Amino acid sequence: LGWPGAVLNSKAEEDQTKKELKAQNMAPVFLTDDDIELYYEGFSNETLWPNFHYFNQFSEFNQEYWESYKEVNQKFADQILKNANPNDTIWIHDYQLLLLPALIRAERPEISIGFFLHIPFPSYESFRLLPWRRELLLGMLGADFLGFHTYDDTRHFLSSVSRLAGIGNEHGHINYNNRQIMADALPMGIDYNKYAEVAAAPETLEREVRYRTSIGSEQLILCIDRLDYSKGIPQRLKAFEKLLEKYPEYLEKVSILMVVVPSRDQVGKYKELKEEIDLLVGRINGRYSRLSWTPIHYFYRSFPLHALSAFYRMAHVCLVSPMRDGM
């Protein structure tokens, strides 16, 4: 159950979407343009995201955003309650739905609810800056189990529960409203067999030969990121520029293959980040490029898995440099 990814403007479109999703065992929660602007781009990505990643200078504390966040979490709760059976387990994902566990718990106290946070949970010192900190914590405590990426994230959450909500815990167990809630670290992995098979597929090997022929024989540093200020992309580019400046023997011998996947580019901070990356790439390539060599091969788009696998096969180094990240 989730938002289908587009704002639909007629009942006919909604009915058709419901029909198509039902055939795939899915159900939609429809959102409006205002919901996307205030709840998703607003509270989720301009309030929670920067706070949870320790970029509080970017956080927007806007009451209208908060009201929309509450309304949309209630929309999700209403749809879940329409679809849930008595013995179901409700599994809720991520920072856009922090209030949802408690909303379901209030109506269905007996149901099993799990929650997983896909981004860091910040330290008490960062989280306490949110005016709605207590409501968010109590919303999460509607779950029976709370999963985080790392031990530090779990510890930060438990510390905030204790210091901001006044609810004690012991060894990751929280006693609240006559229920025992567990919080634990569950790092996510990948589907190894899928990636191994794709890396050896004929289409991947063909792409590798084609790409390598185009780029040449230099050593490759591979960077693949979503457009976000938490990923450290400008800092990485400046570090590469410093490498070429300080060690000129690497000129014409090493290049960065950098894929930046478009994301939230209607949000002001992301537009600014895109412009900064464009300027840095242009400056470095303009300063160091040769007719037969480009320091940075920069792509602002997504690629299919076979193409990404070919990049991984070609690269000598994978450089991941987030300032703060989940995994």
C-alpha cells in the first residue's frame, strides 16, 4: 500500500489505478498537489531529512508543513484500516510516516506493527531542535518493533525517547502503555546473486567493451549517487581537483566516472546543489582536459542495471563519500 507516484485529477483515473494495482495485490493512497508540496517536499524533505542528516542549517520549521504531514499520515492510516485483517502484520517504512504506527495502534490496539527507518536517526542534540519532537517519538512508539540501520541510530533513538518523552528503556526494550516495544539495528544488505548474475550477463559484457573503447585505458574511479547534499559530491570533486593539482603525474591516467541520479530537483537546496556540481565539473574539466582525456565523465541521469554493472566491472575504485548517510 502506498502512493502510486502521480497526482491523479479525476475519479476515472483513480478507479483505473485502483483496478490495475489490485491485480498486483497493491492498493493506492492518493495525494494532492498540496500534499506533495507541503508533506513530501516540505516537512519530509525540508524539515526531517536535513535534521536527521545533521544539516540543521537547511531545516524549515513551518507549521503548515507539519499540519500537512499529520493529514497525510492520517490518509495512510485510513487506507490501512480499510484493508487490514485482524491477524495481519503492518510493516511501515521510513521517515515520511513516523506518525503512522500510533494512528493505527489507536484504532487497532491488538495488531502487530513493525517500522523500519531507512535514514539515520540523529543524536538527541539534533533531534531536540524539532518543535514536534515529542509527537514524532510517540508516533513511532505505536510500533511493536523499530528497526534502524546501525547501533548508533538505535542508541540515538532510545536516548531521545528517554530524554524527550520521559520513557525509560533497558537493552533496547521500551515499556510504554502496557506494551513492550523493541528497537534494534538491522543493517540492509543486497541481493548478491542478482548482482553477480547481471555482472556476468552477455549484455553487461557487451556494454563493458563498448564503454571501455569509448573512454580509453585510464584508471577509473566510479561514483554513483542520488542528488543530495548529504552525499558529499562537491567535497569529493574538490578532493579530486586537489589530487590532480598536487600530483600531476595522475593527469591523463585516472578519471572519475560520476553518475548523479536526479532527485527532488524542485526543492531549492537541491537546485543549488545541482548548479554547484555543474560548475565544479566544468571548472575541473576546463582546467585539466586534453583532447584524448577527460578528468570527469559526468552523467546527470539514471542508468539501467546492465549499464551500472558494466561501470562496476570497468572501475578500479568505487568512491563513496557521504557526509551523513543511512547505509
